[in-house]
Amino acid sequence: MELVERCALLLRRRFLNETVRRHFAAVLACMLVGGSLVKELWPLPDTYLNNKRNVLNVYFVKLSWGWTFCLLLPFIALTNYVLSQSVRLVLRRLSSLLVGTVVWYLCTSFFLYVEHITGSCYDSEALLELKSQHSNRSDCKLNDGYWHGFDISGHCFLLPYCVLMIMEETSVIHDDRLERHWQKTAINVLFVALGSLTIIWVWMFFCTAIYFHDIWQKLLGTAFGITGWLVTYRWWYLKPLSPGLPPRRTSYKAKPWGYHN
């Protein structure tokens, strides 16, 4: 377990820290713009990373909300219970995962709707022959067609949203009360797993920026992801009727539980 503690300490100091958390939305935006410019002006040769069947894409990115949900759930429950000693308040904080699920479902459904109303069915990705007899995406795919519409990037939406959510929820790791608790090892294991997941999400977001979609599809997707985080963690969660923010020792006694600046 010494290795886990070292990894947790490294992540706390170098990556999942307060300074990075405060500015990471801007970092993601710059990463998107830079990667998109590379794609448009200096296209890179094909590699394993722009193969949609690569391991990271198939087993991680396509299940990104599932991975994020399953690791955040025990982490939020354990750390918030240690810090609050209140089941009611832990359940309140866990409702942020329900909010995240709603955000994920509504945004991805909207993206599919936009692609449907702006698209047409073609015989292949080359867009040579229009199959006008298939007027919706499902019929097109069932008949071996290729549906082409304005495809807002789901990856550029969900990966930043997951990263920013993880950074918000793991901010409790800096509270020294967790270091002294008997569940310290379990907390560190979950924290390292979430840190590793965050690194994968950031890397795959960058790969999406340099290899896939056009710039407007990526910009809109990223805007939805960052806006989802801003509306929840930087506005709504500051209100009394909300899941609240992760507790901080500096504000734990001075303010209602779950609120911090």
C-alpha cells in the first residue's frame, strides 16, 4: 500500500490540486483549440489512436460516464461520511451523480436530435450517393447506409465534464482529517483510480481534438461540457436547495455543510 500512498501524494501535489482545478477548464479549451488547429492545418498521419476501435476508446471512452459514476460513488460516499458523519448529508452529496446523469442524458439526446434533423442517408462515408428513401438515422443504419449530419462531439462534451466533476469531488482529499482516518487506504485507492481515469480522459480528449470532427462540432461539444460544470458546481451547488459542494475544512465550521468559496 506504500505505492498507492506515493501515487496519491503525487496526484495531490502535481495534478489534482487546487491550482490546477481552478484553471483546468481554460486548459481544456486551449487544448481543444490547439488540437483542432493541428487537425485543420497540419493533419497528422493515421495511428492507432485515431482508430475508433482502439482499446481506450472501446473500453473506456464509450463507457466514460459509467466509469466516472462507478468510481465517484464510493469515493463521495466514503470521504463525505468521514468528514460529515451524517448519512443524510452523504445522500445529498451523492445526488450530484444523479444530476450528472441527467446532464449526460439530456445533452447526448440533444446531440442525436441535431444530427437527425440536419442529416441525410448516404451509401458510404464518401457521401457519393444519397439514399433519399431513408429519412431517419436508424433506418439508414439498418440498411447499411451512412447517416451524415451535424455531429456535435459527444466525446468533447463528456470527457471535459467528467474531468471537471472529478476534480471538484476529489478536492476533499486535501483535508488532513482523511489522512488520519482508518479508511485512509481505501480512500487513497479510489483517489488514485480517479486520478488515473482523469489522465485517460484528458489524453483521449486531446486525441479527439487532433483527429476527429470539425472544429465547430468540437467547440460546441466542449462548450456544453464546461457549461454543464459551470451551471452545477459554480452556480447551482452554491444554493441551499442543491446537492451542495464537497466539504472543506477551512469552511466546514464557518458555513453550512458542503459550501466553500
